[in-house]
Amino acid sequence: MGFVKSFQEIMANLKTTADFYDAEMLSVFWETKLEIVARLLPPPLKPAEYPMAMAFVANYPRTNFDVTYRETALFLRAVYEGEEGNYCLAMPVTNDMAMVGGREFYGFPKKMADIHVQKNGDSMEGWTERRGVRYMEIRAKLTGKLNDPEAEKRLTSQIKEDGSLTGLSYTYRFYPTPQGGPMEYNPWLIRQETVLRPKTIQFGEAEIILKHSDYDPWAEVEVVKMLGAVYMVGDNSMQPGKAVAGVDPMEFAPYAFIKMDVK
């Protein structure tokens, strides 16, 4: 094994999915404002009918790509050609290889961060901190009760008969030019699915605290109403992504800085 790989080494390390074993995730959901979603979604994505946001904290103790790490993320509900999914606004991680893999292959807007996640009985908490600012904190009481009882159907609608569910993510792959310009080629909208096979699911009441940060402006996604929390432990498989639409670089330019610390 060295800087230059043989064909045999390349084939031996080729993987069709990124698999996570006993992945522990706490996801919290809230209603935000439709105008906020519309402002933050790049073209050609459109806001979903219901302006829902989601954040999670996760611990990945074992993977098939020899990396263990913690991760958080922020998503907005979005639609492309009639198909509803989640647009990823941010995805901090604690490992450099997890950051590179998610950005290079899938287009997830990953940055390095300090991330905490802890469960004590039916209580769970997590936070994310970068550049001295703890800009996201979540807490949940896993009592089986959601903040909004009407939200249960919305949060469980994707669970299949076998207990699995598929999460659809929308991201964008784009890279700056060597000359310092904003983009080397037209950005691509990426459609990517992750299959989750939970062994444990618990519902709970949640709260999220979003603090101002010049470099991680999660507080822009205002909380209008908390819906609840979902805690899962299980095996997840990230499927290959697919480029589904090219985007005009001038139209995309205002959205092109979520991977960088730019005020």
C-alpha cells in the first residue's frame, strides 16, 4: 500500500455502499417558516408544502470504510420534480476522512467540528461547536410522547412494513476554479438515498437551541413549533448518489459558500 495503488488494491477497496453498524442517531423536527425555506433552497429545488426542518446528532461506532466518528446535520424539506426529500444545509463531522468522503462523493456540505452526543436513560442531549461557538444544542426526553401529537403520522410515514425506512437527500456537487473563481464547472444537483434499518426506535419531546454564529448560521432556520424527537439505533446504508440536474453557476453562486467559513 502506498501513494500509487495497483488495480487489485483499487478493486479490493471498492464499495458500492457506505455502511454504518449500530449507528446511534437523535433527530429533532420542527416547523419553520415557508419564506425561510424558499430563501435557502438553491434552484431547482422548491419548498415542500409543509415547511419542516430537521437536525440530528449521531455516533457511528463502526463502518465498512474503516472510520468511526460523530456527525450532526441540518436539513430542510424540499421537492424536485414532485419528489419530496431533504436538502442538506450543513453536516459537521469529527473525522477528516468522513468529511472528505461525504463532500467529494456525495456533495454533502461537511466541516470539521466538536460534537457531543450522550444518552442517560430516557434523556438524551447533543451539541455542535466550531470556532468557539456552540451554535446548536438539542435535548430530548424519550417518553414516547412528541411535542406535537399530530406530528407522529408525518414523522413515521416513511417506515415500511419490515421496519426499515429510506431517507432521500438532496445535495450539490461543485468546486471552485484553480484561478480562484466560484465554480470550475456547472453545479450538479445530487439525489442520494440512505436505507435505515433500526433495531431500536423511541419517540420523545425535544428542544433545540440555535445560537448565532458568523460561520455556521443555523439560527436562520427559525423554530416556529417543535414537533418532536426520534431516537434510533440500527444499521444504515448510504446508496450511491446520482446527478439529476445541472444548475446555472450564476444562479447558484449565492448558495455556493455553505462548505466554507465565509462571513
